[in-house]
Amino acid sequence: MSECIFCKIANRLSGSDAEYHFEDDQISAFDDINPQAPIHILIVPKRHIPTIADIVDSDTELLGRMVRVASELAKSHHLNENGYRLVFNVKDHGGQVVDHIHLHLLGGRQLGKMNNN
Ligand code: 5GP
Ligand code: ZN
């Protein structure tokens, strides 16, 4: 079995008590264990793809679905009025820690402007 933690959580193969917000045959969405904002949800494909640098043309629909799931979760968490942030961290310089692609949905507070990072 894969040792990848997000393969396990997304496919419900771990004893993780993460709260799930969405699931279909391709995608899971669950709370980040170390939230950086009042709403911090990870949208994660069930299939193992290490980084955004690895995606190919045939992944385009999956990535689009991940963004669509994020936008629906933002709406259901009442983030549409004030807004939110969607982030893919990519490899070391991008701050990626877990090598299984995941889209961060962050909201519920004022986030820093990009040029402050
Ligand atoms: P990255 O820095 O790779 O973009 O983000 C990884 C995120 O995964 C971090 O925000 C971290 O808090 C979260 N994370 C790491 N391990 C676990 C885990 O076991 N469960 C959950 N729910 N989130 C995790
Ligand atoms: Zn994985």
C-alpha cells in the first residue's frame, strides 16, 4: 500500500479523523490538520500525482473539477461575499510539504497581499 498520507486520507484508508466536506469517485476534500485560516480545506485527488509540475493534458479535467469543488465549498462556507484564496504549492520553493497534489481553500479572515510574501 502507498505510504502517501493523502492517498490514505483521500481514499479513506487511514484512521484519520479529518472532517470530510466533499467526496466523489475522483476527489476528496477535508480539513487541513493545521489550519491557517478559519476555513482551511484541502481538495485532493484520490489518484496519486506528486506535484503540479507532473500534470499532463489528461489531468486537465480533474484539475478543473478540483477548482469547481473548491468554488462550491467556498460558497457553502459563506465565503463568496468577502472572498477567499486558492493555492497550489509546488515543490521546495513553493513550500510544498506533502507530495500529493492538493488545492488549499483558505478563507474567513483577511489574508496577506501576495507582495508581502
Ligand atoms: P503543502 O505545504 O504541502 O502545500 O500543504 C500540506 C498541508 O497538509 C499543510 O497545510 C498541512 O497542515 C496539511 N497536512 C499535513 N499532514 C496532514 C494530515 O495528516 N491530515 C490533514 N488533514 N492535513 C495534513
Ligand atoms: Zn498520494
